[in-house]
Amino acid sequence: MCYLASSLDMQMNGFNATIAAILIVTLGFPARADVRIGLADALSGQLAWTGEQEQRAAEMAVADINAAGGVLGQQVHLIVVDDFCDPKQAVAAARKLVADGVAFVVGHGCSEASIAASPIYEEAGVVQISPSSTNPMLTEQGRANVFRVIGRDDAQGTVAGNYLADRFAGQEIAILHDGTTYGKGLAEETKKQLNKRGFVEAIFKAYDPAKVSFSAEVAMLKAVNSSVVYLGGRSRAAALLARTAGDLGYPLQLISGDTMGTEEFGLIAGTAADGTLFTSNTDPRENREAASVIERMRAENYMSDGFTLPSYAAVQVWAKAVGKAGTLDAGAIISVLRNDEFDTVLGRIDFDYKGDLTVQSWKWYVWKNGNYTPLNEQHR
């Protein structure tokens, strides 16, 4: 009996020693955790097309980074949230991402959402890089953690205003906008430059972006004899305006901004898309650095147009900055972002002290035969 007790004691002591050793190993060498990053965009509603573009591109960028070993030896995990392109929902989405422990956010897609969410990320020490928010206020707020890989609407509006003044002098020019932070802001910047050049628009008016027929707008244009329209808004409404004018037999020269560079515009407008002019940053599909990514996107049956490649680039830039900083500390990453250059699918880019691209190259593109191509004659 004594012998049996002694044996049991020895076995228990050995068991306890094994448990202790396991605990020491576990505590001394914590299990590897994924690095969490977020994407916030409009993934439902009218802007779901663009949101899906940006989501799929971010997912591919994360997959490529993980295939190459991740960041700092850790795999990257992408958390996706829907902000509906709505400021209040954007704040809720930002709080969720912060609660989930993300170190970085791609987004938001819409300017109004990016602006509303930015103080949440600043307070939490989360780096924010937008692939598509162009309203100047996003970076004019002076938040150190905010960047974007696309140009600003004050520069885009200057280009548009000059084009209108150069090409359509003597004609009645109408400016329409959708009332959003992006659309109204771009329209106002365009109007500002047009007026600076000595021209006054025939119409400056908002429209409802949710409407499905623009016959009232076409009638309004007829009333002032205007066939030249600058539209500050998203591709769906622009496409419907072009289509309505075409159906009514009214000749319309539609001119707009960077949201027209998406397959959605051509699909909705149909043949009425032909001749539509719009400004955009240099089409990243022209970059050699993007060729392999574009090919893989095609293989997965989705387009690399619109804001797809900028979304990929946002993830790419952040990962490169983490690698150079050697840490996930936001302050160190921000310092690298502000002081280094980065080779991306958009080409080589760097940021100024506000978080904007130091080089903003707004160019003209024209829709023809279901696609858009660079306009030969550039007007700045």
C-alpha cells in the first residue's frame, strides 16, 4: 500500500512538472496572432459595384502579402465592414474595426464616410489610407494618420474648369451635382475655376441621385439651350442622364469626374456613353507594375477598372511601410509613409505632409465603344 502511494506521488510530480513546462513554453513564446486590418466601403446599395471592386482588390493584395510571408513574419487578416457611404454608418463601422483590433484601414470609399470616420481612427492610433476619397477636407483636417492614393478634387476641378472654358466658350454650360460631399464638392471646384476664367454657368443645380429618370433635367437643359453638362456625382446617375438624353434625342456632351472610370457606367448608359469625357488620375492599367495583378484579376473574372488598383495599392503601401518601420506602431509607420517613396501598382508614389500624393496627374479620358481610353488632346 505504501509502495503504491509512493508510485502515484512520483507520477503526479512528473505530471505537474510537464504541465509547468508547457505553461512556461506557452507564456514565454506566445502563439502567433494574425495582423488584423480593415476595409470599410459601401458594399450594399447604389455604390455596391465600386465597393465590391475595392474589396476584391484588397483581398487579392492581402493574399499576395501572405503568400510572400506576411508582415513582420505574421499573416494578415482582412476584416470587411459595410458603411453604406453614409457618415453615421461610417462612424459605426470605424468603431467596430477599432474594437476588432485592426492596425490599418483601407477606406473609406466615399469622401463623406472617410471624413466622418477619420477621428475614430486617429484616436485609436489606426492608419487610414483611402483609395477613392477625393474631397480636400479629408486631408485638410490635419490628422497625421490619414492618407490617400488618389488626387484631390480642388486639383481635379481646376482641370475640369479650364477644359470647359477652353473648349466650350460661347456655349451655355450647365453644372449638375448630387448634393453629396464628393459630388457637390467637385462641382463647386469646377464652377470656381470656370468663373475664375470669366465664364458663368447657365445652371448650377442639385439632383436626386436615387432617381431613375432624368427627363426633368433634360427638359431643364433644353429650356436654357445647354447641351454641355458637367456632372459632379457617381457613375449610375451620370449613366442614366446620358441614357435619358439619348432616348429623348437630345444631343448631350457629358463631362464628369473620376467615378466614370468604371464598367458600371458603360453598362448602364449603353451606346449613350460614347463621347462622355471625364478626368481621372493616370489609368493604373497603363503601368507595367500592375500587369501581373491585372492578369490575375482577369483570370478571376473581374475588371481592374475604377478604384480596384488604388485599393490594392493602399494595402501594398501600408505593408511596405510596416516592413520598413519594422513594427506595427502607428507612429513609426506614419513616419515612414511621410518620408519614403513606394513602388506600387500605381507606379512610384509618395505623400506630402498632409497625406496627399505629391504628384497628382489628372488626365482626360473618353468613352467609346463600351470602353474608355485616354483623350489625345490634354487640357489642364
